[in-house]
Amino acid sequence: MGLTLTEKIIKDHLVVGEMVKGTEIGIRIDQTLTQDSTGTMAYMQLEAMEVPRVKTKRSLAYIDHNMLQEGPENMDDHIYIQTVAKKHGVYFSKPGNGICHQVEIERFGVPGQTLLGSDSHTPTGGGIGMLAIGAGGLDVAVAMAGGEYYITMPEVVKVELTGKLRKGVSSKDIILEVLRQCTVKGGINKVFEYTGDGVKTLTVPERATVTNMGAELGATTSVFPSDDMTKAFLEAQGRGEDFTALSADSDAVYDQVVKVDLSTLEPLTACPHSPDKVVKVSEIEGLKVNQVAIGSCTNSSWLDLMKVAAILKGQTVAENVQLVIAPGSKQVLTMLAENGALADLLNAGARILECGCGPCIGMGQAPCTDGVSLRTFNRNFKGRSGTVSADVYLLSPETAAISAVKGVLTNPLGKVELPDIEMPKDFLINDNAVVAPAPEGEVVEVVKGPNIKPFPLAKPLADTVEGKALIVVEDNITTDHIMPSNAKLLPYRSNIPYLADYCLAPCDPEFPQRAKDNDGGFIIGGQNYGQGSSREHAALAPVYLGIKGVIAKSFARIHKNNLINNGILPMVFENEADYDKISLGDNLMIDNAREQVNAGKIVLKNKTKNEEYPVLIEVSERQKEMLQAGGLINLMRSKN
Ligand code: SF4
């Protein structure tokens, strides 16, 4: 039986486990990337592992998320990342060089390699045939240190593309169609693998748009084959030597099939407030628009912006619309400047932003109150734009550009005369905004501004674990409750002592001080504790406050992993009714904790009420080892 492309790449990188679907496997990581919002913590974790030099084939540190410099904190973080990268063998992409995923595709992605990034849109690399996966910062730090990355052996979905896109319909519409069919929950523990005749009609940047937004399916990743189109792209980027032809075997067996006929596809849009609320643009055409934002790691390539420039050439942005454009990289912006397309954008009345995430992460350009914002981005959750009352629609660059001119949501099909835009034979190559690491052995001073505080580590698991129930929370507590993240707190991502004062504050503002006064203790949670983003800070702040364990009715998967990685015991009530028996301030104790954790079953004693509750600790053998050591970093150190 033949293999899918996904299986071939996994087979080449498999170091732990067997390729049995649904089981845990460990894979070797070739390349890593970080961005600034998750990067500071990832590099502090790498430093804590005491690994002098990264062991990957190549690691990159990008600055693209938080480039507003209203106070010294952000630039201090940039300098820390730059110096720590130089010391440990990591390439540093300066602010202004571009969005991590766009630059990665242009300059560093290699077909057939694995890429682990501390950003959920790392799967963009699948556009060039990489197995590219988003993960928490600690997982990326472990990969940089030479450790494997653990995933559930995925199911593979065959996405069969037939036909050819019509002018005015773009690859953004392909992924919106897949989201319409599969929904935001449709990709869990799955890889979406693109096949069929339609694939060879799509350029690498178009493929990258599709794999980028595959993240919204909740998928492990998405991947395209590496073919003549990939070869031409790499050669035009001066990297022809990085090409390898890759595809699935003709008799590969897939777990699910999704079909998209490119020739009949129409321009689509994801309506507020979810990327899978997809309708045809023609169904809601005429909606009055306040803002159009073009860019993000989904749609800011040279090809995307050339199409936008072609539509805007000689036109004027409508009176009621503000049009903002953030090119994806220095390469893109410089090429537009040199070929005159930038002048077409400016002449039409567009505002040009620097090459970075900007409005996509809510850094500036928040829409007006109750505004309608059309965006070429990948997420439209309520409030992400910075304006809670705004309605954000996700769509293609073509739809965005024509709508900016007309002032209302407009279907580009039949309304725009797009010229044929050929991909360049030679992209403009100038990597002078990428700083190479220092040669091995050279002394480099790591500069840590006052905002960068030591990183909290749990202690190895004691034989007796005891403390008070410091907070009792209800069902569905999110990582936003546990560790709020907003524009005010974002500059403090490298300052856990500062952030810890906001830990669980939306549930109980006195919790952080209570935890400090009692030298730590336990959190009591309801169902689905820790749902939401993969934010690792929701485990790090509790570590800093001395939290030894969380006893909940159930956990969200990623948060549970983050607790384990950081040495906090995630326990579930065997009898859910016991949740009601624990009160704030009760003295709790676990005897013979090391032995009981290994057994997976724990007797939790409530000394205040003289009661005992059976609780379970449902983790793998590897995770038990981590908990015994007091977290992954302590475990790595003990093995070095
Ligand atoms: Fe994330 Fe948006 Fe930046 Fe992409 S452009 S990496 S989605 S913040």
C-alpha cells in the first residue's frame, strides 16, 4: 500500500513510536521559527535548558507582531531576542523584514523538511511542501535543543482540486470553501493534503494562502506536493538547490476526501465572527464598508499585492472607505516600489503600513464603532480587530480591492479586468535584514532589559504535596481568564512576575495575592478548564504563584499539556460530585505523590473536612516522567 505525502515526511522524521493513527509519535524537527510575542519566552526557556547552541538545521527568530514602540519594553524584547539568537546559533529577522510565514516561504522553506513554529499559522510552510506545525514556545525551545516534537499520528484528508480558477477568484476562496465544508472543528488531529490536476495551476504563494488558513480548520497542518511550480519558485528565489520533487504515491490511502472544483468556485467571504461562516460574496453584495485591510500572513505576497495594484490603478478609494495595506515582506515592498505598483496603490489613496502583522493582531487600525471591515486576513473573532462592535469579513485581495473602490462589498467576478500577472523569474534578493548567528565559540553578551525577568521553574515532585484550595472556579474557564492578554499586557510577555498579578483576576482579583500569602496551593476547576488559545503563560503564571496542581472536572487538551510541561499536576475528579465538597481555603494533601502519580490514581485528602476524594491523572509515561522532574525543562537538564 502506498503512502501519502504526509506519511512519507513523517516516516523520514520518525524517532519515537510507530505510524499508527491516533497514537503518540515523536518527530525530528529540521527548522524552527519564533515570532516576538512568543519568542522572548521560548528563548528564555532555551537558556534555562543550558543548551549552548541550537541543534536544528536552521532556526529563525522573527520580529513582526508587536512593533509599536510606545515605551521601551518592546524594543528591549527585540534586543534580547537578537542577542540571545546570535549567541545560540539562531538567525534573526529584524523588524521590518516581514511577517515570519511570508519570509519563511520566500527565503528559508525547504520541501520535505519539518518546521516547528511558535505561531499557529506555521502551517503556511506546507505551501512549499514542508510538514510545518504550530506549537507552544516551550515545544519549539525543546526542538531547538535537539528534542523531538510529539503529535498524535494524524489522519490524512485528501483535498482534490480539479479545474482552474477563473480571474477574480483566488486561492483564498479555495480555503474558504474547505472551511465551509469542514468547519473550524473539522481538522483536529488531521493533515489536509492537496492533490489533483488543479494543484499544478497554483503558484507557491497561492498554495501558501491555502495552507496558512488551514490552521482555522484546527488541523495539525496542511501540505502541497513539491513539483515544477515549487522548483520555479525556488529558482526565482535563488534557491534552486533546495528543491526536491515530492508527492503522494498513486495508491496512497486517505481517511477522508474533500473535493473542490476550481472552475466553478465563486468569490466567498467568512462572515462575523468565525472563519467558517462562509457565504458567496454575491449573496451579501452591497454591504456598506468603512475599512478595507489588505495583508497578513495569508494574503500579502508579491502576487497578491500586484493583483490589488492592478485593480486600484487609475482608481480612487471610495469616500467612505479607509484602505490600509501591509506588505508581507521587505522583498514584496521593494519589488512593488521598483516596478511602479506601489505608486498605483498610493495614487488610489491607500495607506501603506510597515511589513508586519499590524492590524491582524490588533496593533493599530482598529475599525470604527459598529464598523464593517473587509480583511484579507485569517481570523475574524469578535474583538480581535480592536473594536468589539465591529463586523469583520474575511475575503480575497481581489474582492477587498474592488470593494475599496466601490465603497460596498462587491463581487469581483465580471467587474474587474485583471491583466495576466506572471510570477517573476527572479525575485529581488537582499537578506541584509537577516542577522546571522555568531560563529560557534564567540562570546556574545545577551542583553536583558529591565522588563525581562527570570523564568519560573517548578520543583521536582515532592513525596508529600500539600496546600490550600486557593480558588474554586466554574465550568469553561478560558486561558483568557487564567492569563488575560490585551494590548496593555502584551509588552510584558517576558515578565511573568508582572503578569502573575493578573492571573485568574477576572474570576477573583484577590487570587494572586492569596496564592503568594499561602506559598502556593491548588486550583479547583469545573468542566473544560483552560479552553481557548495555546497561551503558555496560562501555565507559567500559576507556576510563579506556586500552584502545585489543578483539580478539575475536565481539561482542555492544550492547556493540560502546558500544565504538564511546566510541572503542575492536572488531576480530574473521579466522582464529579466531589467538586462541590471542596471549599475555598480547605487544606488539601497528597501522600506518596511520586508513587501515586506513577499509578495514575491519587487519593486527595481534605484535612479541613476530614474527607478523601479519588482523583485521576491521565497522562502518558513520558508525561509522568516530566511531572516527576518538575516539568520538561528540568527533565531536559537532568538528561543533558
Ligand atoms: Fe498571526 Fe496575523 Fe501575524 Fe499571521 S499576520 S502571524 S495571523 S498576527
